[in-house]
Amino acid sequence: MFAMFGVLRIRGNTDAIDPLNGSAENLVELPNRILRNNIEQFLLHASAVLTFSTFLDESNMNNIPLMVVLFILGRLFYAVGYSSAPMHRPFGFSMTFGPTFVTYIRCTYNVVSTLIF
């Protein structure tokens, strides 16, 4: 959401309000990159969490809100880091992608072990 409002804020307050004009598209290039990456990571994260939740029992469902909070914090760190300098984005990116990747590995293990046993 915050990335979408970042693009809207710049488009509404600058000459970039008219994307067909093209003269000020450079102003929204960085916010568009952040927004695009947030959407990509959200789709990966949401599918991982939804799949992972099917393998959890009730006592372990408290892991889901922790994963969501970690995702949101990672996206905030990514946006702030990328806005200051592109070299500052890896912390936020790894904070988001790491748990998502581990969740995919765990889900793959659960699916394979279910099929084998």
C-alpha cells in the first residue's frame, strides 16, 4: 500500500501526472520499481503462506502472523533502503525473500513426504 501511495504522491504533485506526456516519467521510475518489486514479493509470499498454512496444525498457526509482520518490516526496510541508495536494499530484500524461500522449501518437503509415505 505504501509503495502505491508513493507513486500516487509523486504523480499527483509533479508533471508526471500525465504519463502519456512522458517528460517527467523519470520522477516515478524509482517508486514504480519499488511498487513492482513489492507486488512480485507479495505474490510469492502470499502463495507460500497459504500453502504453508495447510500443513500447520492449530498450535503452530501463530507462525503465520509472525511471517506477515516479518514480510511487512522487510518491505519497509527495502523501500527505505532503495530510496536512499540501491546498495542499501539487500537487507530488506533478504528479510522478505529469505523466510519466503524457506517456507517454499518446507512446503516442498511436506508435499514430497506426503506423496512418498
